[in-house]
Amino acid sequence: MRLRHIPEADEFVSQSSITVSNPESLKGRWSSAFQKAQPTFLEIGMGKGQFIINMALAHPDCNYIGIERYSSVLMRAIQHLLSMGDDAPDNLLFISGDASDLPLFFESGEISGIYLNFSDPWPKKRHAKRRLTSKRFRDIYYTLLLPGSAIEFKTDNSSLFDFSLDEFKNDPRYEISEITYDLHNDSRLSAGNITTEYEDKFSSSGNPIKKLIAIRK
């Protein structure tokens, strides 16, 4: 469930130095937006930021960008970072925007990995093209990703996972390298796993977390 709309969120997000106000202007030169030129990873639908903030802290040798279309949610992520003070990572930026606009923001081969965590399942068949693992979005990812880069997808939704698994299996541009239907009880794949807010909520309720990793050929 999304947060209710916060009237002041749009202004708060737009005025934050953590948010890139004109991501189009950085297309092809995102390394210049960070303190160091390092591999850049992208989380699409970052929510309140728990996952990507902890990824940035755990991997200072990489740069991270989170994109979120709901300003009220993104506001919470920014507030979280601000509350960390000097402990906040300096290798992390946010974009307020929609995944369909990613080709406007990034050049071909500019991204070293993509994270899709607990994406909207869009359960109705007529909405399948809106799912972040549908062909429409896989086309975008294929262009943005460096060859050999990974898409890591986690969900508790069985229907969305089955759909996504079939989509990647039948797409010759990708190769599935890892699959688990119960991430938290998979000793190998759970090693070093960084959770999201939804993941903590769902797993604590007994819902198994599914994960797949697809490699861009």
C-alpha cells in the first residue's frame, strides 16, 4: 500500500540536493554527478529507500541511483538520508520519475546492474505491459545495461514471479543465472541479502520471497 499523498512532497523532493532535478541533462555522463567515477547501479521503484541506502553503504566502490514516481514515498527516503547526517552515503542519488522515461535519462550501456524489488504486480491481464518485467521494459533494460550485467528481481507475488520467469526464459537476450522460491531459506542466495521495507513486512508474515537473476547477454 502506498503512502497517502503529502501536499508538500513535490516541493520537498524538487528542492532536495539528493534528487536530480533534470536527469536528462546527465544522460551519458552520470559519473560526473558523483564524487567518484564508478560502476552505476539502478533501483527502479525504490520506495522509502531502505534497500538502496544500505546497498550504497555496503558498496562504496559503486554508485547508486534510485528512481521513484511517487513523491510522497520519495520524500520519506530523503528524510531518512537526512536523518543519518554524516553517516549518509555519498554515492547515492534519487530521481523523481517513471521507469518508462529511463531512455531519456541514461545512455546505452551506462548502467551496470538493475534492481526490481517488490514491483507493482498489475494483476489484470490487460495491464501486463505495465509490469516492470514485461517486454516493453526489458527492451529498455537491454539498451541501458552493459553486456554481462544483471537484473535482480525480488517479489512475494507468485503470479508476478511466474510471469517474470517465463518472460526472461523466452527472451534470447537474457540468461537466467539464479532462481529461488524461498530466498530467506536459501543459504547461498540469502548470503549478503539486503532487504527492503516490503521484504521485511512480507517475510515476517511468513510469505516466502522469490528471486531471480537475469543476465543481459
